[in-house]
Amino acid sequence: MNLVDTHCHLDQLDLTKYEGDLEKALELAKKEGVTHFLNVCITLKDFPAVLNIAKKHPNIYASVGLHPNERNIDSEPTADDLVRLAADKKIIAIGETGLDYYRSTGETEWQRARFREHIRAAKKVKKPIIVHTREAKDDTIQIMREEQAQDVGGIMHCFTEDWAMAKDAMDLNFYISFSGIVTFKNAVQIQDVAKKMPLDRILVETDSPYLAPNPHRGKTNEPAYVRYVAEYIANLRGMDPETLAAKTTENFFRLFKDV
């Protein structure tokens, strides 16, 4: 298969079984058909490590952003801060960003303000946005509309919402990316979305080291396992896995047309 792991955290991988060698994990992924990787930033303190991995490999790209669950009490990055960090040619996206009300306690206006700054940065640098959303469907779409996120588009990563939200996001020029969650037995809603999706808007990811798909559920996830996500969606749709994999790869390079 010809696959892209659209969303992984290579700097966070548990490399114990590889004797601490990331190259061995990447080699296994290559054997499973994974040709390219988007290494996604979740904290600004880890950004140098995220970027460094990408700069060492021609087939690894990176993003810059601050995850909505990572509260920065001292100071919040402005759009201009993110623009400055996104200057390197290996940075192809802004994020991950978005809203997550599941783990948040107390007021959440800081999340919404941060999300807006990320969208504004993406528009300034003309790079797509990687959006994380959990139990914040209405606010996420509202902010994307208000900030005109469709100008740059992007990815609804690790999608776990319903078909209505998928349609709203696609109307805003976003692709829908499925993680290993789609393979879980109780993920009926997500599986329904995966079956209905236009083939030219589907992406696949691992979100590794999190959310390993079946048959590795409960274990540490890694980029090699993205094939299980592609195979599962292909089976849901009654199509050849190689064709599904090729289409998701084509979609990735259509979205990130400058790489």
C-alpha cells in the first residue's frame, strides 16, 4: 500500500522495543507502505524536537501549534508568534489546535481565543489548519466560520463526531481524518461517517503513540499501524484497500500542495 500517516507524534513515541532508535520504527512503517508522515506539534516547548525530526528526513513534515488541553498560564502564543515559528519550509500546517471541553474544567474562553489565533496565523502563512475537537462541535464550527477558516482549509483530525459535523467541516474546505478509533467495535457513529465520506475527502492517521487500532488496541500506537485504519475503512466501504490507501495519499498531497 501507499500510505501517509497524516497525524503522528514521532517525538512522543515509546521506542523501547526499538532500543531508542526512531529510525527502526520508521523502517517498519516503510515496510507497511507508509511513505510520508506529518509530525504534529502539541506543545511549544516540544516544537524544536518536532521540527528537528522533520528536518532530518525528507519524507517527514511538521506542524506548529498548541493543543487545546495544554494550558499555558504564563502567556498565550499570538498569531504573530505562530507565524514566526512556521517560517521553516518543513512546517506545512498550523496546529494541532481547536477545542476540547471533555477534559476542561472551569471557563473555556481561553481555548476559543487560542483557536482563533491559530486560524489567523494559518491564514497569514497560507497553510492548512489541524483541528482537534471533542465535545465542542457547535463552537468549533462557529469559530471556523467566523474566522473564515475555509480560506486555508485543513484537517479535522481523529474525527469522532457525526455526519452533520463532517458535512459542515467539508463545506469549510476541510478533510476528515480517521484514526484507529474507527476500528473499535463500539465506534458505530464514526464508522457510519467513514462509509458516507466522499472518497476525495478522506485521510488516515495513527495519532501515535495514542489510540492504537485493532488488533493492537491497548498497546502503544506507531505509524506502521496506519495500514489497519486504511484496511478497516476500505472493508467498510467494500473497496480494495490499496485503492483506498492511494486515494488518501492523493488527498494529502492535494491539501498540502506545496510540499
